[in-house]
Amino acid sequence: MDRVLKGAKERIKRQLPLKEKDNRVEELIEKVCKKENISIPELRSGSRRGRLPMIRLQLSGVLLEEYGLSLAELGRRLGVTTSAVSKMVSRHEKNRLR
């Protein structure tokens, strides 16, 4: 029991205030878009052309793991539906396990 409480306290220490988390998420999206030479509106357009799906997949992995965003929030940030994010993440997990 003590171990569980200690683990929970450690996770709480690592949590960011909402505003700071929001800023970091946007900074990461901007940084990746700049590196990949695409605009943020292009990323959020929902288009499946070129490398946009791969960029969204990479971003979703980081945003899910590092920042704990929900699938719905990921969808809003990346310009796709919650269902699309769910499929993207599950396919990635399935491929990773092979």
C-alpha cells in the first residue's frame, strides 16, 4: 500500500500545471512542423497526403506518452477524429508488438 501511495505522489510531482502543459504541447507541435517543413494548419487539415499521417503518428505517440493527452484531445490538436487517433495508436501498438 505504501509503495502505491509513494508512486502516486511521484507522478503528481511530475504533472504540469494545465497552462504550462498546453504551452509545451503547442511548442512541440510547432517544433515538429518547422522541422518537417509543414504548416500547423496543414497538419490540422485532416489531409492524408504525403507524410502527414506519419508525422501525426509520431506526434500522437509523444503527446500520449509524455503529456498524457486523451485521444479526443489528440484528435483536436492533430486535426483528426478521436476514432482516427484510436486506430492510429492501436495499429502502432500492434506493429510494435510484432
